[in-house]
Amino acid sequence: MFPTWFRILNRTPHILTGKRPGSLDIARHLPVHRQHWERSILDSMDKFDITVIKSSSGQGKSTLAWQVGYHLLGKKFSVYQLNYCSSYNEAVAVSDFIESRIKLGQVPQ
């Protein structure tokens, strides 16, 4: 798990090369926002400790997560990306990390 940076670099946006959008594309406000789904995710995050974004492959789940994360940066949240968690011990380590961030005053999302 590592912090995510939404910096705009002088590169061709992934979305224009046929690849899935990443944090740089989101910082450029690409692709078009799906405001209904973003609001649903934000509302769920306000009500529950865990929010699951579920859909079939290629439907834009990662893009929605990036867009919501970018939106939360302006609200003093810290955004982290977890690529893989293969065991109970790794899940415990992630939980410990999140708890340490909260003790430091960060609000991880």
C-alpha cells in the first residue's frame, strides 16, 4: 500500500492511448465523470466502514475509485492504493497501517 499522487506530468494521457485511466488522467479530469455513481460511492463511504464497487470487467470500477479519491483529496483525506493482498497476515498489516495513519491524524480512504 502506498500513497497516491495526482500530479500532472507532460505525458500523453493513458486514456488517449487506449489504456485504462490512472491517477494522472483523473488529475486532468478525464474521462467524463459519472456523477450519480460517484455520489452513491461517497454516500456509502459516509455510512459504512467499507464500500465495495462491484461490476463486470471493463465497466470502470477503478476509474470511479480514482475519481472519488481525487475528489476526497480536497477534503483532507489521504488516498492510498492497495494492489494486492494475498494472505491474512498481509490484511492484518494493512489494518495496522491504517490504524497508524488515523493515530497520526490522517483520514485514509
